[in-house]
Amino acid sequence: MTDNDGVTMTERPLDKIIQTAPRSPGVYLMKDIAGKVIYVGKARDLRSRLRNYLGGGDARPMIPFLVSRIQDIEWILTDTEKEALILENTLIKEHRPRYNVDFRDDKSYFHIRVQATETFPRFQLVRRPKKDEARYFGPYPSSASAKETLKFLQTVFPLRTCRDVELRSRRRPCLEYQIGRCLGPCVQLISEEAYQHAVRDALTFLEGRETDLLQNLETRMKSAAKTLQFEEAAALRDKIASIRTTLEIQRTASLTAWDRDVFGLYREGALTQVCLLKVRAGKMVGKQTFPLIRVGLPTGEIIAAVLTQYYDAGHEIPGEIMLPEESEDRPVLEEWLGEKRGRSVKILIPKRGQGRALVRMASRNSESTLKIMQQNVGPDEVMKRLVTALGLRKTPERMECFDISNIGGEYAVGSMVVFSHGTPYKDQYRRFRIRTVAGADDYAMMYEVLKRRYSRSGDLPDLLMVDGGKGHLSVALSVLKDLDIGGVEVIALAKGGYHDGERPRGDDREGGYGVGEEPREYDQRDRKSGDRVFLPARKDAIDISRWPAALFLLQRLRDEAHRFAVSYHRKVKEKEDFNSLLDQVPGVGPEKRKALLKGLGDMGKIREATVLDLQKIKGIGKELATAIVAFFRKENGLPS
């Protein structure tokens, strides 16, 4: 690309390139040092849009990372923003840029085709609908669901299954006719008029107008019975029963008889899972999940990309499309979808009522899909991904995780849990009462627990993990250094959830933001981020959500350590509370406290015990039992 002076734009800084950009709609292509297209975008005003990249007007977290890799920018002008939208989608398919949303999923979903203009139409399963006179129904999210629907249709509406050549050449009925799955048009066993009646019934069912179909079938059944055509009436009765049974099993009723597609979305770090619920004639007829999206773009941009790529692939466009969040491209998307459909299309972002409930349902399905995906990976593969995500020297066959639990420094305890080959090894769990730390000092408590653990003999872990941030990581490294222990890799896992302007504990500067396959660093622009991993000799935390199975394993390890610490903390607190409270009762010492706890089980039962209940405990006489009851009645504000 050159300017009027013949200077190659790649020889000039990006700001010089952007100054030559026109103020008109178009598509821009960003290239790296090798000349490869790494990002494609569209704009109403190209110059203004491109200036945002360098001037800080674009707050998307991926921008600093992207700009650092741009060596050249080209653009293609269009007459309208809608044309830019269409061209952007085409160029994404052609170049598959690394930082655009691209499903990379070329498979087409099954549709059921009926060429209703033929004399004797048939059902066909096809992957790509054509622009012809045939009717298409679908898409079906899997071949199994499409074939199951076709099997039902062939049973209830037994249209021919043979090809046109067989239809013309056959001289006697086929096996399908013998088993009741074909009406026999090939040998004139049914009239053209009667066959077309069956075709209309099938189309009515596929269109979702079951009420009209059932009413029509019931009328014909009664008419056949009145004219003593009992076999035909019985066949119609069985057909009605089959349709009703299928509708009860397959469909969930809605309150309005509209066609709509409902999109849900769930995000975890840089991963986004999208799910689509299909509602036809007011009934939910299916669900479709999309390939996992691995680029950290804003939600509105992801939604626009999903809609553009999905409906451009030829999928049926309903009159309403519901989204979980607003997209700035909504007006141009509505215009483009309306032209493709031939009728107007509304894109809605419901805030309340049934529409909002449907979007929430779709989002829950998205979350469920991502969680299942994270879990359905074999243990060996999980360990391989963990090595890649953290850059470990070897597979961590033994992992130990530590956590601290206390309330303002009181009842302070620590926990250690062990995973062997990715699964809990509970025989090796350990718990610690904090002995040397006064007050709420998590770092000092962690130091004490780690030093007590690694001062003892025993197997060393391949990976040591602490629940916390950069400070906790430093404590763990200090302990190993003080004890002269080497060969143990150390990480810290910190919970996400900080907002704009906040920084995670231990961070003291803004970090970069990478969206490649390598872990990206967090900065204050992240919003409600996922869990972060701190590594030695690395100033900022990294995000390993690109390896969800590895992240899920670390989360399990951390959560197990937290659970074990909290359960021990509660036991300690309950015991201390019990001891300190009974210490106030004259005559109750350590032995009596132990007897009370052993005899009644817990503090709640001791509080509710009567004099007779207490006297059953060895060493508790009537006088002491009366004193204990009176003490707890006074504690509860009751007269003694």
C-alpha cells in the first residue's frame, strides 16, 4: 500500500498510516511483521476508528497487545455500514485472523427437505439448503436428532423413501410399504390427491401448527367412523396418539406463539461459550452450542460476530432474536438479517419477564457446557495441559496446597491437602494449629505452617501451591530457601473478582494483556477477572483460562485446601467457645468439660439439657447439673 508520494506505508509509523485513512465506511485489515492479517474490523468512520487504537479511546483489554504486533494497516471502502458488516464477515472467513471471533467449524447442520411441488414428494436429509422451491425445516443440532425426527415423520406420515428413478421403474411394492412406512405411490396404491393430503399434514406438523393438524385429523377420524370406514378411523386415531405423545416428550410449552432464537453467553477469563435455544411457534424445539471462543473481546463484539457468522451460513432466521447484552451493531444487524429473511427482524435485549427468563436459561446452558468441557478431560491430558499452562519443568505427580483460616487472628489454623496424579490423596492431608503468630498476619501464619511441614522428613511435592497472591508466593519461596530445599516448583492461586481501578494484592503496577496461546498478564482494566496464577520471577499474574482443564484442577486443589482449613477452624472455634463458656461455671474443669462433650455430643445439646440429662453423665451430680442449667438459662435471658 503506497501514498501519493510513492512511500511504502510499512516504512512509516502507524500514526502516519492512520492519518491517510478516509472518513467513510469500510473494513480495515491489520497485518503483522510477516504480512499476515491478524485482525479484521469494520467502521462507520475509518480514520476515527483507527485513531482509537493508538489514542487510548478503545478500552478493550486486547488493544495494547494487538497494537504492539501491527506493522501495516490496509482498508477497503464501502458505501454503507451494512456493506462493511458483510465484507468483514467474508474477510474473516478468508483470512481467519488470530484475534477475531471465528468458529473454525465448517460443518453444516442437517435440515429436512420436502419438494412439495412434486407429484409424490419425499422427506430428505440435507446439510446445505439451496435456493429452490423446496421447503426446508431445521437446522437440527445433531444428526441423531434429525434422524430421530425423520423416523417419527416416516412412521406417522409414510411418504415414499425411494429415489425418483426407483419410483418410475418399480413394478411391485417395496418392503417399506409392507411394514406400513410407505403409501405405495410407485405402484398406484394411493391416489395423487390422497398422497398430497398426507404431504400437507406433514408440512403442517413441521411448521409447528400441531393444533390445526390434530383438529383436522380428529374431524377426519369422526367422519370415517360415521361412514363405517373403521380401519381408516383407527389409523387416524393411532396417528393422533403418536403426535400427542411426541409433543409431550419433545417440546416445552411457552406463553406466546412466536418464532425466536434466544442466545445465552457465559464467560470465564478469556473463554466464552455461547448457546442458542430455538423457539418455534411458541415451543422450545432444540438447543445448539457453539465452539468455544478463545479471544478476549468485549461481549457486544462477540455477540455481533456470532450472529453474523451463524446466519450467514444459511440457518433459518426467525422474526425475533434475543441477546443477553447490547451490541453497538444492533441496527445494522437488524437491517442485514431483515434483507436475508425477506421480512423484518427484531433484535431484543429483554430486561424482565419471560424473555429475560429465556436468556437466563440459555446462559445457564452455556455455563453448563463450559464446565462439562473442563471436566471431561482424562487425568493424563490434564497434567500435560498444566505443564504447558504453567511452563513447568516436569509433570507434577504430587501437588500440595496450603491455606490459612482465622477470624481477626483468632482460632488460626492452617491446612495442607495433597493431590497425587491429579486426584485427592486424603491420607496425606495435614492440619496445623498456629502457635507463634499473634494477630491477623496471614503471611506469618503461612510461613509457620510451611516451615513446620518442610522441616519434617517425608516426600517433597513436585508442585507447591499456596492460596493467595504475590505476597504468599514470596513466603513460600522464602521457606524453601531458608530450609535449603530445591527442586520444588511454587505457584500461588489468587481469586479474581476485582473491579476497575482495583489491583490484586501483591501487584504494584499495571501489566500487559496478551491474547495469544501464551498466558496473558492481568491489569486493572480486567473486570471481574477469573482466578490468577502468580509465578516466581514474574511480576504480574497470568491467566491460564485458555487451558480450562488445567485451571479447573488448580481450583479443585485450592478449594479442597480451603474446605479442609475452614472445617478445622470451625472445630477449633467451637471447642474454644465451649471451653471458655463452661470455664465461667463454678465446679466445671477440664475433666468435666470433656465428660460433658463426650456425653452429649455438642454445645447445642448441652445448652438444652435438663438437670436429669446432665446427671446421667459420669461425674456430674445434681448440684453441678443445676448450676449448669441455671447458667445457660441466664445466658439465654430466661429466669433461673
